[in-house]
Amino acid sequence: MKTTTLLIAGALAAALAGCSSSDANCGDGGCLDAPSVPPGLDASSAPPYLPASGQYKVTAFTGGDDGCKIGPDTLVNTDARIAVTVDASGNIKIGNPKGTPAMASLGEGLITGSDFEITRVNHTKVDAPSTCEYDSNVVTKVKLDDPTKKTIGVSVTEKQNNRTTCDVPVGVGTNCTSTWSWRLTP
């Protein structure tokens, strides 16, 4: 009886800790896997897959209006990577930390189906020697529509308002908006 109780307790502890052996980079303890259906959704409204956390490559680009002169087309098929983090509660972060308070550059939010939005609203200061700073408002429409390759489609609208001491890039005013779409591939 004591052995059975210990085995059950050990199995329960492993399950609660989120141990998994599905990622070779996680060591002996495994990695926390994202749930197959995000909390709060039933199977009928869940996306066809949940993206894995990791570094994604920009493999496709569709341009919009680049009023802020961000240049999102320059990342296509380069060695640059976009961070994607999915936690056990179904929250997703896309992009590297940016601004104050620090948030994922393309936004953060809850996976609510195969099509959903994530956001970033904060203040951004460009790295020195620049003294440029502005208020950021980013809305990213996310599409999980490729269950075979498990890519992520993103359509981004970035608004930069109250830009001060921003002389680069030349020709961007006090307020600007850039729009584009990317396909992110693990």
C-alpha cells in the first residue's frame, strides 16, 4: 500500500509540475507543454493547434503602409528570429521585450480561438545615442491556420504617437502608423 501511494504521489507531482520529454533542449526534467485546448475554450472553439514556444523565422511578408519607416520587409528569410512564448494558461507573447513596462514587441494576450488579437501599449525609448521616444500602440491579429507546419500568421498595426526628438528616420512626423503582415515559421 505504501509503495502504491508513493507511485501515485510521484505521478501526480510530475503531472502538476508539467514535466514532459517532448523537447530535447529541456534536460531531464522536461519542459512545460502548452495545453492542447486553452483554458476557457471547448474543443469546438479551440484553434487547430497551439504554437510551440521558441524562436520563429519570418518566411513571408505582405506590405501595408510603413508610415513609421520600421522596415518590416527587411526581416524576411534572414537569420533574425522572433520570440514566441505560450504558457500553460493559453497566453501568448510574440516578439522581444520592448518599451516600458517591457512587453513583447508585437503584443501579448490570450489565445481565444484560431483568430484573435494581442496588444502592446507602452512607452518606447530608442537605444542611445538616440534620444527619440514615443508612445506605442500595437495591435496584432493572429491567425493559427496551418496545422501541418504550425506556422503563425500575424497582421500588425503599430501606431507611434507623441514622438519627441526623433530625427531618424527622416520624414516621420510626431505621429505615424505602420501596417504589415508576416508568416512566422518555427
